[in-house]
Amino acid sequence: MKRRINILMFFMAISASLFAQKPNHLSKSDQKKGWVLLFDGESTKGWTTTSGGGVPSGWQVIGGTLMTAADSKGGDIISVDEYSDFELKLDYKVALTSNSGVKYFYTKYTNGGDLGLEYQILDDILAEDNGKANHLSGSLYDIIEPSKGLKKLNRAGEWNAIKIIAKGKTVEHWLNDYKVLSFTRDSKSFKDAVAASKFSKVDPAFGSLNKGHILLQEHGGEVSFKNIKIKKL
């Protein structure tokens, strides 16, 4: 009996591995639902610098991940396309002390320059910029802190999964299958939070613009991304 159970478990494990989602791959079901890969696992196709140039050598594709090494001076990169209502998913990993971020609605403001709302990515324990709750992983950077009770963050060096849902004026940040914050961009509470942030002088009001690029931030530390996909809503 024990031998039969072991054989059964072996074949179940084999079956699970065969049907597991491949990295940087869309299933037929994903495609039917409208998902599109922003990273093909092999190249930087679909990405550019913030000034419209080619992706610099500071960003490399290694082992199916899009990554920047410590002090690579790769600079931030953005999606070629812009998005308004969307659902974005990706996996990321930061090294010890590293800091990065995913920005959305990244576009040009009349006063303030090129800006976007930022889903903060950080080594919460050892990174320098960990002194404020709204600077920690999952936060809307410098504006809204994530829920402490719902936040389940894997430590530096391990993969985390994030999801950003933007529909109309409502935005949600998810971390490892838990919604860690949500906000409405035209609400009084959001406007008050912006007024108390470093973005208070931006014109038009920070976060009020409804369309922009997706940005992956290079902040001097090692960070890796994979399974980057987006669906228009």
C-alpha cells in the first residue's frame, strides 16, 4: 500500500509540473481574457528609456528575468504603450538593502515633470528609505501606507507577486494575493494625502491624469522582474 501511495504521489507531482504555468508565458485562457505580456522573457522588446531611447546595458535579461545589477546605472525604463484602465501583474525580487518601484500613469505634468503613481518595492528591513510607513513595500509611495494586517511580504532575495488594478478613479495594490491598499483618486482623503506628500506642488494635481506608461525603476540596487503582464479593463 505504501508503495502504491508513493507511486501515486510521484505521478501527481509529474502532472503538476507539466501543467504549471511557464514563466513569461500566457495560457490560452489568459489570452482569451485579454492578457498581454510586457516582457517576453528573452528581450527588452516593448520597453524604452524615459527619453525614448533604447534600453541601456544596465538592464539585462538573464534566466528569464529582466534585471538590473547594483550600481548598474541602468536608469528607469517604461513601456512603449500607455494605459488607462488596466490590471497589471508581475513578480519581483530585490536584493538586500535594495529599493525599486513600479510606476503607473507615468506621464508629463505641466509643473513637476514626468511623474507616475508608484507601487513601492523595497527591502523593508535594511533599505535606507524605510523610515516611513508610506515608503514601505506595497505603499503608494509617500502618499498611502499599506495595511499592516494584510501585508505578507517575502524577505529580500525571495520572489513576491504584485497586482495593480486601476479602473476609473479607483486603484488597488495587491501583494502576494492580499489587497494591501485601495484609494479613489478624486476623493478628499486622497487629495489630503497628496497635499501632505512631496507631490503637493504638482500641476495638474498629482494622480489626476488618467493615462500613462508603466515604469520599472532602477534605484541603484539589484532588482529582478518576471511574468509581467497587463490586461486592459
